[in-house]
Amino acid sequence: MSQSSPAIHYTLSIDSIAGHTLTVSLYISIPSVKGHILSLPAWIPGSYMIRDFAKNIVQIRVEDEQGAQLPLEKPDKQTWMLPPNNGPITVHYTIYAFDLSVRSAYVFDDFAFFNGTSTFLAVEGHRNESLAVTLLKPTQASCANWRVATTLPLAQDTQHHAFGHYLAKDYNDLIDHPILLGEYDIVSFDVVTPLNEPQDKEIQQEHTCHFELILAGGHRSDTQRMAQDLRELCAHHFALFADTPPVERYLFITMLTGKDFGGLEHISSTALLYSRDDLPSIAQADHMPDGYRTFLSLCSHEFLHTWHIKRTKPAVLQASALAQEAYTPQLWIYEGFTSYYDDLSLARSHVTPTESYLEVLGQTLTRLERNAGRLKQTVTDSSFDAWTKFYQQDASAINNIVSYYVKGAVIALCLDLHIRIQSKHTLSLDNVMRYLWLHHGKLGVGTPDDIIHHIVLEVFKLPLAQFLQDALYSTKELPVQSLLAEFGIIMQRRARSDANDLGGKAANRVQGNQFGASFKSSETGVIITQVSENTPAYHAGLQVGDQLISFDDWQVSTGNLLNIYAQYANNAQVRLFILRHQRLKQLTLKINEAQLDTLYLTISDQQKLKLWLPDNKQNL
């Protein structure tokens, strides 16, 4: 780094792989007559829960230029006060990093991953100044082939994927570029799009965005197919906003394990956690496995956030310093709309056929139908209370709260179809997304709470005030069935076929009796994990955590419970034997007929369908 290097410089190294620790040295060359104040965020954008990342700092000390240790005060859980100083000081701190998620920091022998919110202390009063970061290569022999995956800007003496020096324009920029260190594969592809308004209209100018799918943790996947499918998806998102893309290089940073799932958006990358066994193999080249379809949907979701929450966002989130909650009723717009487009984009880009999309949409509708909380909590309240209810769900969640992801996606579906009908197919939700980008995200103007009302009612002049009132501020059922019928789609209902039935397609055999509880395996019987209101299990008094042993004299397991249950006649009385807090109890359950809480969609009119969805093609 040159002599003109930023006055705030972080140096990060892996302290111990076995101990799962990172060490950071924060060099501050700015004198302070009052003493610097350091702080660490309490939450990470995109995950609306106070996580108190500062709790993972296990050691911290400060020294002057001569190496003498200086006193350090800690007035609260995430703040440190340094003494007055006349010259450079260095803060050394160690972070325990063993949270395998996309939200925090994790160090183990295959790779290390960390977000800036978990790692880099902010120097208060200097958040808007440029910063430097040096990433040191681990000295352990097992890390000899490790590289760096990040979109942090490079210093002049560093190349992509190399350990060395990186830069950030300010603190908010610094914490929006997650960093992966380790061995990984790089799957590269480019997407070329025409510029919206080329300077020289005589010459067609283009914008090229370079993408890299980073795969860490080992895999056996068909990377050529993944590159092609992701290229089509990313090109779709560029076309959706019909404007020069806000990124030139984008990374899908993917940590692969045996079963995990997660995604978190960033300004020019996303962090993903996924099961390696659900990625496509070459042997699956002739079809779309469900697990791979979900992976593409996850990538689609996080990449769409590049516009829709990373740049276009509520005004209250723009102003947040991440020290405490930032409440907004708008999350249904940002997560709900994105959840609508993530799967829809697979069909519109021809990565999956239309029938595949309708299956997934049927599953989304099934999740909402089975969520009794939709009749108690509005989607705007769900957004506002995300901090305490959605992200801290308890045993009552299924009955008392609604997901702003799921209901927000269904509202987006209804709004899209409503706009198409009311505008005589001259407008759609795409136009809403473009308006949000051009008038807010691109200009850095935060959105007010009534932004969708403004666009739909005032800009587009569409008569949808009552729909928006009912959808956002009441718990009335959404008009999904009638709207889909306008586009040649029939919404069908049936009972569940088994405990793993997600809906979305017809079934040859369904349950005749309703149970009303979810469960998992135990050594003897099953453990109750969820009980829905107004069901036989609920009225019988089953509770979350109960160990259900038998129906009458028949021992149950995850494999046979529903089969045994189906043999009882309607209105029959069943004795349940359970263990609750190490005591044997007997309950009585009355059998009811199964509810038709499983939805799937069928096409009745292909011509009407084309007014919403593309022709049925598939790119495999």
C-alpha cells in the first residue's frame, strides 16, 4: 500500500482453525483529543433480528505506536471507548467464528467465511471515510491452496482471488462485501446487455457483467449446466429493469454442506449455503431435479435483491446505523415481490417449463393456506414485527403470524394479475419494479410506506384502492382463485397425501382423516413439533414437545403414523398415549375428515395463460 493509504486500515488473519478464531488489527492514524469510539453492528442488513455480533469478540486490546498498551472502556454491549491520543494507535481483537450461516462468521478446515458486520469495528465519526483491508494468507499447511472470493475493490497491487490489499469507499461499503477464504471452484460466465441510453446513438453500446459462481466445500455438479441456467436468469433480471445494470462483477459465493440452506444479499454478491447433493449432476441432464430448481430460485431471489432492497429500499433502512432495530411495514414489498419473481423468472427465462412454475406456485399457495396466522396478522404488521415475531418464532407461530415472504409473494401475484386486467394488458408488476428502480433505487431515494399506493393509484391511475386496503391492512382472503381463472388457470383443492406433501400437484391417494400436528422421529414413537389450531390434535390437547407413543394399542412412528390414523372412521374416539416431561399421559382424540388444505393448479386455457406466462419451453 502507498503512503496515501486510508487512515483506517484493517488487517485480518486466521488465528486458529481448531479454535475457530479470526484476528483483526485495526490501525487508526487519526489523532483524537477525546478518544475514538468503536462499535460493531447489532444486526446485518437483510436479516431483521438483533444478533449482537459483538458478543463474539473474545479478546480486545489497544496500543500506541511504541507498542505500549492503552486503557480501553466498554460502556455497552457493542461499543468501546479509546483514550485520547496524538498519533497512530492499533486495536487488536480476536473473534470467535463458528456460526455456519450466511449471516455471521465461520472458520473451519475447508474454508473461512465472514461478513463485515461480524468482523470490522466501525470508528465512529469516520464512517464516511475510505478504508483499507489487508487479508493475510493462513500459515497452516492445509491452507496452501486457499484463495479469496470477494467483491471488495482491489488495491493496485492485488488481483482478484488473491490475498493482499483491498479497499472500501466507506464503512457501509466495507460491510457489504462478504469474504470467503478457502479452496473453491470458479464457474464463470458473462451477460451482455445493451445500454439503455448510449452516448453515441449511432453506435450500439453494450454493458458486460462478469459473474462467478463460487463453489466451496466440495461437489460433483454439472457446472456447465449451472452456468447456462444462471446466465439466462441473470439476463432476465437485467431485462426486467430495462436499464444499465448497477454491477459489473457479481459473485454467487456458495458454501456447500450436506443439508444446509440459506441466502443473504449484498451490493454486488450474495452468500449462499446449500446442500451439495441437491446440485445437478451430469446424469440428470435430461430433467430438472427439485433440489436444483430450488437452488436456481434461491440464486434468482438473491440476485434480484441487487436492485430491490440493496439499492431500492425503505427510507428507514437507508438511515440505519445497524445499532438497533429499524422498523418498517414495507418488507412485504421487498421480500414478497422478490419471492414472487424468484420462481416466476425461471419460467420467463425458459430455465424451467411453465408446468414446473405452476407446481411451485401451488406449493406457495399451499403454505399460505395451511398458515392459520394469515387470519390473525396483516402482512404489514408481519413486516413491522419481523424483529420479534418472524425471526423469533415459537410454537405458536403457525397459528398467530403470517410470513411477509409467502403472503407478500401471493399479494404480488394478485397485484400483477390485477394490473394486467385493469390496464388491458398494457402494464404489469414489471412496470412497478421499474418505477421503484428509476425513481428511488437509482437515485438513492428511500421509499415511503405508501409507495405502492402511489404508483398503482396515482401514477398508473388504476382502481385498485380496495384491493390494496384489504390485502395490506386486513386479514381477508386474497382473490387468488378468481384472478388465476382470468388467465386460464384453475386452482384445485385436495387433502394431503402424507406428512411430506407440499402441494403443487395432484395426488393419486390422499388422507381421509385430519390430524393437525407435525412430527419428527424419536426413539419411541414421534415428537410433536407443531400443532395447528382447530384440528383434532389441537382439541385433544397435544403440545409441542410431546412424545406420542401410540394410537390405542398401536405404536406409531414417522413411517406408519398417518397410515394407522387413516384406518379410523370419522368421529371415532382414539386414545393417545404420550410422554410429557417424563410422565405418561393419556389423551382422547376425535377423528375429523381431512381438510382440503393442499392446492395445485391446472391449465384450462392456453391462450389466456399466454397473457401472463411465456410459451411452454424448457432450456436444458
